[in-house]
Amino acid sequence: MPPRTEGLLAQGRRTMSGLSQVSSGTACRLVGESVHMCGGIRLPAVGTSMVPAIHPGDVLSIQPVDPKEVSLGDIVVYAREQVLVVHRIVQTSADSSEPYLVTRGDRLLRDDAPILPGELLGRVASIERKNRRVSVRQVSNRAEQVLCLLLRRSERATYLFLRANELWRSGLFSKGSVWQA
């Protein structure tokens, strides 16, 4: 069955594996405090809302950021309704009296409700996948844009993409494998 689309660091009360016995509100506060007091935190990603940029199981390095220092395309972490969400900034407010950010998961069709400065916990500084660093960047070329459009419209396509990616990374399609003639 295809994975469900949810905020990357949110699945009910199991916000993080190490904090499964703590309420999600407490977990959100702990993450926020860790980011600001320790200069950052590393968390595993769950959910598929940011595929293909972030895969379930990727380790995200989150660093504190001032809401005025973020820009379009940055991937940020915020807490809303006792859930941590990791999405990309798609709009910033021009009105400096009430600043806000609008985000959306890369494979989601709709924007999130505006984020107020107090909800912002940090920015994703790096992504680690299978012990390799993956670049944190916007979807830039035409092929990636088409892939995102396909993944937005199909849970099945997302499942197949993630499965094929896992097989590719495991070396199934490497030189000398059974798939090579």
C-alpha cells in the first residue's frame, strides 16, 4: 500500500522515535528549544509530502533561523497544532508589520496556512540519505518539475518512485547485477 501524505515529522503522537512516550506538544517544544539552545538538531523524516527532495528515513539537520532571513525555496520546520511540519517556502509577506510565510510540501497541491514567526523552529540545513549528504535545493530542471507533477497526482507513483529509488541505492541495478546483460 502506498505511504500516506502527511507532514514530514508528524504521524500522530509518534513525532520522533526517541520521544514516543512524550506528548506531541512536549516533543515540539523540546525540538524548538534544542534548535535554539544547542544551535540545531538532527531528526529523521517521516511521511512523503516533500518527495522527491526528502525521503522517509532521511536525517534532517535543522538550524535556527530568523524569519526575516528565510527566502523562497528554503525548506523550514514549524510547529502547528502540536505537530512538526517540514515544507518549502512558496511565499513571503511583503507587509513587515505582520510578517508571515506560506509553505507547501513539494508533492502537495495546496499551500499550508500562513506561518507566523512564533511557529517557525528552523531551516533544514542539510539532508542525509543512507549516510550520504543530499543537496537542499529547489526543483530546478524540467525533468524534476515533471516528476513533482506526477508525484502530486498519484500516491501510487510516489510509492513506486520511493521503491525504485531504494532498489537503485541498494545496488540492484549496479554493474554486474542480474539486470545487466
